[in-house]
Amino acid sequence: MMLGLKRLTARARFRDSGRYWESRYAQGGDSGVGSHERFAEFKADMINHFARMHDIKSMVELGCGDGAQLALAAYPSYVGVDVSPTAIALCRKRFAGDTTKSFLLHDPARPADLWELPTAELGLSLDVIFHLVEDAVFENYMTALFRAATRFVIIYSSDMTGESESPHVRHRAFTRWVEQRMVEWELLEWIPNRYPYEGDYRTGSFSDFFIYRKAGR
């Protein structure tokens, strides 16, 4: 009963995903456990290796957060996008003087702006999709992610349907969406998590890697 009451109270206080993340960063929070330690190292190892193997020159990431994950990256040219002004400010400060990186703020009130992002060879989405709790936000984000990429898209997320005890988490079977809506893209590889979820989010993750390639590229 107490757990159910806490869950209902949390959901009643939750307004939307954009405001949740801005409030979290503004109050000193970070991008979460998935952007630190073993999980960050796993993601960096995989993406850095993939970029080298395919000679990727440019990347755009939708949902860059506070830049903790990016600190382990070796990207030739990178654009990070986020809905949180605080997160963008943190990234710009953290990577000041690094001319290979730039950061753009996306205003959730102007969803179509995401469709006008600069294109890059590789589009990145790391631990973001299951935080897009609103259907319209999810649709717009996914469309923008694939529009911005010219060769590959790498998604690191859960791929299932269901809500969570946390109001800012909603799992989505996004691979079905891609199959139905992005027919010019094919799933190149699925890479299971090195640290699968076994009941404790601090030691295991429900996210896996899904790598897409545009047909003919």
C-alpha cells in the first residue's frame, strides 16, 4: 500500500519529461548511473570501436545530458542536443576549448525544430528512449534521430513495452516502430549488455545496443 501511494504521489508531481530533466540538472542531479563507471566504459568501448571500424567522421547525439558519458568518447566531430538548458550549459563549460564538440538546446515547445538539426554520419541515442514518456515526444524524437543520420544510428535502450515505478521511465518496443516507420533502415546488429539487469539498476542495465544502417550506405 505504501509503495503504491508513493508511486501515485510521484506521478501526480510529474509534469513532463523535459521539465523533469531540467529540474533534475538544475538541482545538482546528473544523467544517472548509466553514464558512469562500468556502464559508461561499456558504452564508450563499443561506440569508439564502431566509429573507428566504419571511419565515422561526424556524430549527432539527441539527449547528451551533462556530458559525463561524452568525457570517455573519441569522436572526430560531435554535436550534442538536449532539452535542458542546465545540461547544455554544463557541457559547454566542461568541453570549453574543444573545437570538435558543440551543443544545441532544443525547446520542447518547438518540436519541429528537431527535424532541422545538422546531419551527421552517425546518430546517437544513449539511455534516452525509455525516458520519453509522452507519445508525441517519442514520435518526434525518433523521427528526428533518423532524419539527422546519413549512415548509421546507434540506440542504447530497453526494447520492451511497459511503465515503471518511476514516472520518468516508460519502456517502449522501439524496434517495431523503426520497422514500421523507417523502412529504409535495417538493423545491422544487436549487442546485449555486458552487465544485464538482474534486479539492481546500480549493477545491471536493461539497455542493449541496437545498430541501424541506412540502405545503400
